[in-house]
Amino acid sequence: MAPMRAIFTADRLWDGSQLIELPIVIAEDGLVVSIASGKEAAVPKGQLHAFPGLTLGPAFFDIHIHGSAGHDVMEATPEALLAIGKFLASRGVGAYLATTVTAPLDATLRSLEGLAKLIEKVPEKAQTQNASWPIGIHLEGPFLSHAKRGVHPPDLLLTPQIDTFDKMFEAAEGRIRLLTLAPELPGAAEFAAYATQKGVRVSVGHSNATAAETRATLAAGATSATHTFNAMRALDHREPGILGVVLTTDSLFAELICDGIHTAPELVRLWWKAKGPERAILITDAMSATGMPDGEYMLGGFAVQVAGGKATVNGVLAGSVLTLDRALRNFVEFTGAPVENGLRLLGTNPAAMTGFTGKAGSIAVGQPANLVVVDAAGKLVQPIHSGVLI
Ligand SMILES: [Zn+2]
């Protein structure tokens, strides 16, 4: 049988490291086999998908997402991940980190075991149905601050304990790639160094830390910040706290939920000015209600009310119902930044921070043809998964 060949052309392409004018991308059997510029090569024969006036980029990579389409990743079943993955692919997401919330230890271990198996062996249905799939795990909790826990259950929060982490890391078969940690907890810096040495990226957040406490955790290896501004000690000009350090440490990556609800547009601009095109990361923090009508939904083990684009527990924001394509449009609208910068924030930077460059956030020969077509305003015009228009 001849290979299934698809050809994509557009005005420009961001491949994860450079902009290519008049790109011609050829995919065969779901993989990219060639990337060229129209200036050098003529468009070859094959099934042509032309996107004049538009930009091609890598599919999005969400490093902080709890669920979508009525399901939570902690269900850790093929059915749940398939429903989530089909929805995400339709919104331009090619890969994600399945993100846990604070739960009883045995429930967390069960979820981690289930997720590890599903990451290890991607079910055939995920491929035939063009679902995006997790490539790692983000452990958000239980090592968080009581003062800034958000909706994480207070009785289940823990101080950093290496033996508990080891149990989780083992259950996850080493698939934990990102861990949110409050720097003010006792032993946080040593814990950060231990996790970093295991290949886990540490992200500071859910925290009331002082500037000094935060710096100590960064010195121990932390590389990012979790949903900047949200569940973080507010900025004070005498004690800059975690936020002051996050915004002024040039090497540190920083996540943001760009839904216009979690962070006001003015503060999105401040974050953008501070972190710039190589360190800013857009995430959704989306929960199971994403892509569903208003009502009551689960986030990990607790119930959340969703109405009018807000997910809350007793009035406290509990994750979002944001999608990354919407985050891109908001980012372009709020900052006026060019759309290719947005593509860095949604793919290239999260992949660089988590060490997944080559597996997500870039377009290269030999990789799955997971692409997005966007316009100058950041609107997702066409998601492409494994060379197929979704
Ligand atoms: Zn959170």
C-alpha cells in the first residue's frame, strides 16, 4: 500500500527554533518527512492543504491540565484519557502532562500507576481516533502551603517527605516530570534538590514564601513557577516574596492561566514583560468541566461548581475551563505580541522546561505531524493530528 501523504502550505511556519517563510510540510503515515521553503522547492504532488495568509506551528503542549470533556486524568482509565485526548486534539493540543491534585495517598498512587501504564503503552484507539495523549505527569500537591492551597484539601497536604515522594515516583514508573512545591515548607530546598536529581522539574507555587525562601529553592534546582499570581503571596515592595522573585529571575520559566479571569490583562502584560518569549509558558489548569455545559463536576476527588466560565468551590477558583487555543487568542489580544511568540509559549517553552523538546513543541522530520494553523489574532483555524485535519 502506498503511504498516506499529505502536504501543508502556509505563509509562515514556526518550527520551535526558527521562522520559515512559505513552508511546505510533507507528512506520510502521520509523520513529518520533509520541511522546505516554497522559495527553494516547488509544491510536490499529493493531497494539498493550503493555508494562505496563515501561520503553521507545532501542536500545543499543556503542562498543567487536570481534565476535560467530563473526565479527570486521575480516573487514569483508557476511556477517560480517550475522551480527554479527543477533545484536546480538537483544540490543537498534541501532548500534555496529566496533572494530579492533592488526594489521599492510596488514591494518588492508584492514579499514578494507571497513568504510567497508559503513558508507557498508548492504546491503539488513541492513534486510530487521533486523540492527544499524556507524555508525563505533573504532581500538583500534596507538598503545598496551607495558606495558599486554593481548593486542595487541607487535611491531605503534606510537608516534603522523600519517602512519600519515592513511593509516588515508583508508582508512576518514573513518569513524574514536573512537581509543584511551596518553598516555605520545612526541608523544601533539600527536597527540590532530590527531585531535580531524579529528573523531575520543580515548579514553585501554591506558596506564601518569602523572597529568601524562594531563592533557596531556586538555588536547589527549581526551574519554573506554577500558575504565576494564582495561589501566590501577593507582591509587596518591601518583602517581594515568591512573586517578586519569579518575575525578576530571568532564567526561571513561569506558567500563566490566560483566561482573563485568573489574571487581569494588565498583569498578563506585566508577566509578559518580565518573562519574555523564552521563559513564559501558557497553561490551562483545565478541569473535567472544560468543553462541557455548566453544572457540577469533579476535580480529583472533590466537587466543583461551574457557571459562566468560572469553576469554584465555595467561591474559591478551582482550576479553569480554559482551552489553549483560547489562551493563545487572549494572550495576543492582551499583549499585542505577534502570534509566533504565542506559539513559543504554548509549545516550545514548556517542552524546553520539561526536557521534552523533540517530543512536543517543535516540528521536525521523523516526528508526528501534530500541527496547528493559526491566524495573526491567534485564532486556531485548523488543528492537525498525525497529518490528519481534525
Ligand atoms: Zn493549582
